Amino acid sequence: MNWDDTGPDTDERLDERLVDADADGEDTAVEAALRPKDLDEFVGQEKVREQLDLVLKAALARGATADHVLLSGAPGLGKTTLSMIIAAEMGAPIRITSGPAIQHAGDLAAILSSLQEGEVLFLDEIHRMSRPAEEMLYMAMEDFRVDVIVGKGPGATAIPLELPPFTLVGATTRAGLLPPPLRDRFGFTGHMEFYAPTELERVIQRSARLLDVAIDAEGAAEIAGRSRGTPRIANRLLRRVRDYAQVKADGRIDRGVASAALGVYEVDGRGLDRLDRAVLGALLKLFGGGPVGLSTLAVAVGEERETVEEVAEPFLVREGLLARTPRGRVATPAAWAHLGLVPPQHGGKGQQGLFGA
């Protein structure tokens, strides 16, 4: 992931974050082996699974292609996996591409014209597709045809190109960036929620079986509690704990081994890593809990503004440890408790007025 950080070695440092929900090269390779192959195997997302199961079974009963599907949610929750399951359930091949790869309408036309009947086209990060390609996609989704423009200027000619029926599965982490005409053309929209710890325990135990790793229930629970509600992070932490168990223990993962291993990798009991704790620590110790401006906070932790805002803050806000206010960033009482600090009784730069501490 690129955080547009210009520091000399910050990119390298951030790329090593175990709790980053974006996939790296190792994740991509391992996930291929760990992905569930059908809806019954897929853990979590109960409502989306139930609704999607009805959509797919109804399409099969009619002998038709499934409606276009839009999956939204944070990275690492299973959008790509569900797209592959949709293709498997429909008995159709799948073509995988992404929004950033489609910068011209011609790029999309080339992909669409080569689709087979019933094929599933998975378009990841669909919100990042170029506007000309997006407008071409409207007609392709609704009428299964595209107009290919030949020539330029007054002599340009639009040649209609018929397409075989296909199913588009779009995935996005920012559904709000999709224009309404595109959203309206999806027959089914599913929002992927963060996983509960009990669901992540099932994910970890399943992955451990596939990786031939011995793990008990308490060990799985310890990893799940630090996985930020995200299966991709859970699987990554499992692999690192496996490495620790093989080198430092007897190869079996229990609560003690999992806790010790994740302590080595600086992932604490709530899933916070070095960067998260640095942001909270600066906010509490240097600025009395806030409010403090984002740029000032970023300077205090030695990171770029975008790194703090896009990498650290979302999880801290979701965990109720940090609040964004018009006056700046403010720590909550839970943040003081998590770092074992006592909030100031007087002053505190507005903390008391906001939270009554």
C-alpha cells in the first residue's frame, strides 16, 4: 500500500505492519490456498451469505446469469473470496481485474468483448475506474452491449458491439464514491461487516487445519482478539505465531505462545501496533488528551499527516480510543485506560468538557 510518505524509510517501516488489512505478496499467495470454495465453507457475513445464496440459486433455477453484485466494505473482509464463490456456485469462469487498471474506455471494451456467456467479471476497486470507462460500463451492464467509437472528430462512427450475458461483481472500500447511475445497475448490494471474535476464531482454526498447525481454542481466541475484526489480519498473525511456535516452543500454539509471539511483533491485546500506540501516546502525554490538530500530531510521532489520518486513525476511532472533533483530535477515556495513564483532573486542553473526565 502506498501512503504517499516521503520519509527516507517510512514506506519500508509501514509495509511491515502486521495489522495492515491490505494484501501483500505473501498474503496473496497464502490466501489462494486458504480461500473457502463455496458459501457453506465461508465463515461470517451471515446476512450477505443468506441473501447471496438466494440470488444465485434463483438464477440457476431460471437458467440465467446472476444479477450484477456490488460488495462494499473494508479491505480483508472477503470480497474477492465471495466473487470467486459466486463464479463457482454458478459454474462459470471468472475474469479478475481492477479499477486502476482500466484507465480508458478501450481497456474496458477489450475485456468485455472477450467475455464468454455467463462469465463472472470481478472488478476490484471499482470506484477508481476512469469516468469514460465507467460510462461505457453503464450500457454494458444494462443492455449487454457497448458502442465502440471508430475514428475522430466529425467522421467518428459508433459501432454497436453485442456482448454475451455476464455477471459483474464490483468490489469497493468506498461505496460513497460510486456515482448513483452505477450503483443503481447492481441487482444485489452487500455490505461486508467487521468480524466478531468468535467468527475469527473459526477462521483461524480452519486456516490452522489447512496449514497443518496445532492450535487450541484459547490460542485461536488470543489471535482473534488482536486481529481487528479482519480475517486477512487473523491469517497473517496466525502465520507469524506459527513461526514463533516452531522456533521458540514445541510447534503447538496455546494462549501463552500466541501472546508471547504477538508481543514480539508489537501487536497488543486490542490489536494496536507501534504506530497506533505512538499516536495515542503523543496525544495523551504531549497534549493532555487533546484537542490537537492533525498536522501537529503527525509531527509529534514523526509520520506524515496522511499516514496518521489514513493508516492509524480509522482503527483508533472504530475502537473508541480517539475522536475527531472540529477542534482537533481528542483521546477518549478508553485511551487513557488502555495505556494505563491517568487523565488530568484540571485543564487537559478541553478533555473534561468533551468527555466529563
